[in-house]
Amino acid sequence: MHFSIPDTADILDPKGSSYTVFNIHINGVYHCSVRYRQFNDFYTQLKKEFGASILPSFPPKKLLPLTPSQLDERRFELERFIQQVSQISTIANSPTFNGFLLNAQQESQHERPEDVSLDVYLANGHKITVKIQSTDQTEDVLEAVASHIELSDQFVYYFGLFLVCKDSASDCSIVRKLQDFESPFISLKSALGAGTHWIVLRKTYWDSAYDEDLLDDRVSMNLLYVQAENDVDRSWVTVTKEQSNRLASLQQRGSKKEYLRFVRTLKYYGHIIFKPCMTDYPTPDTKVLIAAGNRELNFRLQLKEGEKEIGFKVTRMRCWRISSGAFEQNGSRDGGGRLELAFEYLMAKNKLQWITLFSTQAILMSMCLQGMVDELIMKKEGRRFKRPQDRGKSSGKSGSLVRLPSSPTEPSANSKVPMSMGFNENNAFDGIRDDDL
């Protein structure tokens, strides 16, 4: 998760008194506004539940009103606190942490619990309408959708809910995977103010070998099939004319299982394709098309001599970071919200190099990297996907596995990152052996 508190706001209460709130953004999107005393209550609750020794420092109370510079210092300290707390898996996976953010979202959006209908779509546009509470968290909604379509409990968490936006008359893009500390109903309602959005059910895993788990179940196999069809139709999967004809023939015969086994052999199956962006590799201002999947970030570099393809394996990324672009004096982000994703890559034995991407989808790229790392570690530890009955029994091993390094290597001087959202150190990097290089 990428937490930031970019600014504050002054609010008037019904009695005419003013107070300050701190605006929390998660994964680049506004989530909620929280008063200092709410943060302090949260800190007190964490101390009782987990002990003070595990927690980062927390900004102390002040007796006198804060000056503008003191307020900005408090904003920075609270931002650092929530960033560091979110890196502690036992806390980040706890009901206390999720409840704090979920309740804060509800209060900030003035949302009261009520019975509502929520539309969730499959990749082919098929609509599933579920009856929920407006404040239900993401896992509640996911399980309601799974129950509605009669998806086996065994396979519910092979899938997730994603917020998708319309880019043009014929295309759309994934914004982010919805997390359990938010209400899909509230998040969708908030997003609709910035254009056409909807919620889509998609598989969440990266290793296509997991497809085999789902092929003998009618519902899960159909979910895979409609997503694969959609990925082929939107050219996320590269197919030749001959391969396209074979896929069409399998569709006409209704051979869904055979279709899935064949499409898995095609290039970029199981990848997320991002919008064209820029990179400083191999030279500054290089145009590139990025695909995430198969345990790597795949670069299709647009060079003077033509297109060149290179894959950067997640197991060779020591760490990565998200930073904002330059900010103008009026506080708006230069470049239309462009962000930077920089990762430190093991190019050869004993040779690490920073590579930077400049993209409005940098946070989504980072979350894809984290998903692949989490999955690698899950497999290494012999764990399985959780099931609905496992909720509330987490030992802290599921979910986010990122941690902040004590002294990470900074990007090179030409990688200007004036506002950092923190480092993600790659836990899978430690497992690299000489024969992996």
C-alpha cells in the first residue's frame, strides 16, 4: 500500500468552531480525512493491542495552537507514521487497522449504513447485482458476489474486485484492486465524480499454473474464460492470424477448457498491459510499453533502431519506490498527475542499477509488483489462498509483505523525486542464487 497525507483542510463544525483534518490518500487516491485526536486514539489502540515497542514514533500533543510550520511538521510526521505502520504485516492485516480506515472513509463521505444494490461486472460486461449494506467492506462484497454466482468457497479469493474507468468510447483501464479497508459502494460513488467507473470481478493471481485449480469447476472456469476472451479481444494477448483462427474455432465449438489451455501458451497471457509511458532506460526519455506478468515487468522499448523487448524479473529487484512528479507552486501536480516508479535491479552479479518509469499508472504497476512478490512468497512457504471461513483467523502472514529497509540505496541524482511515498523492499530478492543470475 502507498499512503500519503499531501495536505490538510480546515473544517467548521455545527457550532461554528473550526478544526483541522489530515487528508489521507491510499494508492494515489483520496480515501478519508482524519483529525489528530482520531489518529491519537488509533495509536493508543495499537499500543494496547500490539505493544509500544513495535510501533514507530507518533507526534505528541501540543498545548498551544500550531503555527503553519508546526502543522506541516505534524502532517509529515503523521504521514510517516501511517506509512511505517502499514509496513508491519501483523498490524496491516488486523481488524483494528482496517476498521480505522473503513470507519474514517464512512465518516468522511457522510455515509450511513443502508440497504443498497451494487452492480459488479464480469470482463465480458455481464452484470451481477448484489444486495449489500452501503458500508460493507470489500471482502463482504466479494463474498456476496461469489455466493450470487454460486462460486465455490474454495475459489473465492482466487478473484478480486477491481475499480475500472472508461478511457474512451472503446477502451477502459484498471485503476486499482479494491482493498478490505474500504467500502466498494463508497469508493465507486466517490470515483464517479471523476468520470465513468465500474467494479469488475477479475482473477487476482499471477501464476497461470493456478488456472488448473479452476478448470474442473464450472463457475470458476467460466470466469477465467470470459476474462481470457476479453484480454484477447483488447489485444492484451498477442496472437498470430493462425492462432486467432484456432481460438475462434474453439469458441464456436464451445470448447472452453481447451480454449483456456491454448490461450495460456500465448504471449502476454495473464499480463496487465499499461498505457504507453516513458523511462530513463536505456537512455532518458525513451518511450516504452509496459506489461506486468510472468514474474516480471516486460518493457517494449521504442528505440531509433526499432522496438526492443526486455524483461525485468521481480526476483532481481532489490526494492522499488513511488514518488510524485514535480509540483507547481499552486500545489497541482505537473504533467497531469504523472508519478515515478523507480526500482533497483540486479543487472549482473554485484551490479545494481536504478531504472525509473514515468507514468500515471505507476502505483498500479507497484501494486502488480507487490502482488507477484506476495505470490512467490506464498508458494515458497507452502500457503494457499484463504477461504471465507478463514477470515478473522489471520496470523499476519497474508496480505502485504513489504517492509521499509533501514538504509535503502537512493536513486541516482538525475532521478528527481521531490515527494517520496516510501520504499518497498523486495522480500523475494533474498532468495536469489548465483544460478538465477
